[in-house]
Amino acid sequence: MSAEKSGTPHWLFGDQLGPHFADPARGGPRRDAPLVMIESRSVFRRRRFHRAKAHLVLSAMRHRAAELGDRVRYVKADTYRQGLREAVGDAEVTVHHPTSHAARAFVGALPSVRVLPARGFLVTHDEFRVWADERGTKRLRQEDFYRWVRQTHDVLMEGDRPVGGQWNLDHDNRRPPPRGAADLGVPAPYRPRESDIDAEVRSDLDRWARDGDVEFVGEDGPRGFPATRREALAALRRFTEHRLATFGSYEDAVLSEDATMSHSLLSTSLNLGLLDPAECVERAEERWRSGAVPLNSAEGFVRQIAGWREFVWHVYWYFEEGYRASNALGHHKPLPDYFTQLSSDGTEANCLSHTLEQVGSTGWTHHIPRLMILGSFALQRGWEPRTVTDWFHRSFVDGYDWVMLPNVVGMSQYADGGRMTTKPYTSGGAYINRMTDLCAPCRYNPSVRVGADACPFTAGYWTLLHRHRHRDRFAHNARMTQAVRGLDRLPDLDALLEQERDRGD
């Protein structure tokens, strides 16, 4: 039961929109406590967000306010501080632990704000800290954490053993796309219908941009992701009943004409707080136990939610704010304009052009284009990881600071030197050619590293390994040793390095 006294207002941030953030049974405010929501214009001034992201966040906030009715005081203000003053004056207010270092520091500095424990995750901060401290090492591994979560939360378990006898079925989830297929032939994902609130949001965003108050990047087409709890539950039901069965096998595959494949598209709903991870995990396990979906699909989805998403959230807080400055590889080059503008015309590499076009038009791609195309390209070119992190944060509808900082600094750019992953996640064109259908129409040849047809990813991969200091670092990484030795077998290494110096970004 909530310990809050009657009448203490409770502040809901724009990513705390589900019922579990206002539930007294989960440590939230009393049912008679007034609620406060603040729409801060300064948030959109600080960063050049994707237009579709700005639309989704504001739509979700305003829809939630409409649902809450007279219980909520919804304030549109220039800053959070101004909005809070207008909403409650100097009165005490409670708020659940925010999701960014900046927001946590802000509310912690306000004497009238009392911070309650975080919601929206399976593991508490204290539980993770105990688990991590027991490792006795500066390096944390998601697989170890994932197994611990499965055990402690009894997810896909038979007694003390994982169902099927294996913790991780990732080896079953790496099939390339079906040859010659344009799509996977599965039912389409849930797509919401816009409301009058969406029209109001779009009008406001148009006015802000027209007045020069705020700048956006990307397109704001029809809203493609849930903005309400009801829509989020419909999306979860649609995925688990019609798409989860085929999710596992093609989890890492990419088809140019099938952007969503069998992916859930639930990340925005989870990150806005419209869904709780526990209900997503439970629904997937129910579908497997009923015989409706294969184990590799259920386990692959559970690993994304209870494993990786949960791990990233806790790494963000455990490594603290200084983690943001990590740059173990010493990469400092700026992002080129075409990349920041999400312009597909800035590159002749089809995979990169196609992915930038998709991000520009929707604010979304699934994890393989993010990691093995966008992130890999940035790593190979030596772009500054902090800037790359900010770009991902701004450009994706599901991008938040806690999401992107570990994903980019730790995994994509290997800027932390291996504190949360065992190797850099990058490859030559052969991987992209195997796992996508994007290479066939490309002017570059994925098997060529030198010459007019040289694939930027193939040449970039070897250049990265050879770059100053990288070779020694990677040679001592057990998962990279064989690749580094391959440098000595390249008869055209000098020509390759000269070519890449001239190529630029």
C-alpha cells in the first residue's frame, strides 16, 4: 500500500504514462492524490529531435491527460521548473525515479520533490547493484545477468533449469532472409488510428517550427506507434498472437521491402511506460506453453526484454554519468552532414542509404540495421562516440538517454573498452550480404576491398582493425585475435589504407 499522505500531488514524467506509475499497490501515489503533468517546450529546444518522436511523446502525454480527466493538472510551460511552480507552487510533490541522469539530478535538487523508487523494470536498482558488486569485476556481461533474471523471476524455467535445457537459443535465431522473398509473409504489425489529439499535436509542432522556436529532423507521417495504454495492449496482443511465432528464426535478418519483419515494435510502448515488461514476458511465455509459438521465438523475445533491455537500464545507472565520456578507441571525427540530416543521398552504399531513408521517414529500424549498418559504419569511420550517442537518441522514436548511452557507447562503438560487451560489433560487407538483400542492387561489391567497387564496410572493417593502437588492443581480445591475424594475410593492405584515407565518410 502507498505510504503517501492524502493530497500529496504526484508528478508523472512523459515516459511514465502507464497505470503502474500511479498505482498505490506498487508504491505509487494514493488514489485520491492529484496528478501533475508538465509539457516543457525547452526539452525540444535543447536537441533537434526526429519530428515523429516529438509527435509521439506529446500525443502520448496529451492522451494520458485526457484519460485522467479532472485528476490531472496538465501544464504547458517553457521549463519543468516553471511548470511545477504553476502546478503546485511550493507544495511537496512526489515523482517516481526519472529515466535520465539529468532529470534525476534536477528533481533531486528541488527541495519540494520526493523521489520514489523507479517503476517499469523487473529488477530494482538495489537488486542489480548487489548482483553486479558480487561479480568482483569492472566487466559485466548480459548473458550472466539474463540467466540470473530468468532464475529469480521464474521465467521460462522448469525447476532450477531453463526450459528446453538451454538458456540461450540465439544460434537458432540467425537465419538469413528467405532467398528471393520480398517479405516474410506474416500479418502486419498493429498500427493505431490518429485522433483529434494527434491533429492538435501536429498543428502545434508545425507552428513551433514555422516560428523558428524548435527545429526537427525527419518526417512526421501518420503516427505509427501506440500513444495510449489501450493501443499498446492491442499492439502486444497483435504481436504475440500473430507475429511472435516467426520472430525468432529471422530476428537478425533484413529485407528491404519488409521493414518490420516479425519484430514486435513494442519498444516505444515500453519506453513510454504504456506497457510493463513483466506483462510482455508473461504473454510470450504463455504463448509458448500453450504450444502456439516455438521456444526459440519465445526465448528470443524474452531475452530482448528481460535480458538486454533490463541490462541496459541498469548499466546506465551502475556505471554512472562518467560513462558518457568513455572513448577507449580515441575516436573524434564529427558526423557528416548527410548523416545528421538523415539524407539517403549522401552515400552510394545501398544498405546505408536505405537505412537512413527508413529512419528519416519513420524514426525506427530494428536492431540489426541500427547495430550492423548505422553503428558499424560510425565505428569504422572513427566518429566521436558521444556525438553518435546523441544522434541515436534524437533520431529514433524509442530513443532515450538511458537506452542509447549503453547501447551506443558500450555495444555499438565499443567506446568503454569492453565493460559490457566482449567485442566490437562490426563486420565487412560479407555479413551484410548474407543477412540482408541490400547488397545485390548496390554499386559496391561486398567481397571487394580495394578499387572502384570496394565495399565501404569491407574496406572499413580492415581499416578499423589496423588503425593506430587498435591492432594491439584487438590482438589481445580472444574474440578478435583471428581477425587481427588476417591483416597480415592481406596483400593489398597498403593500397586499402590509402584508399580509405582518400575516401572520407
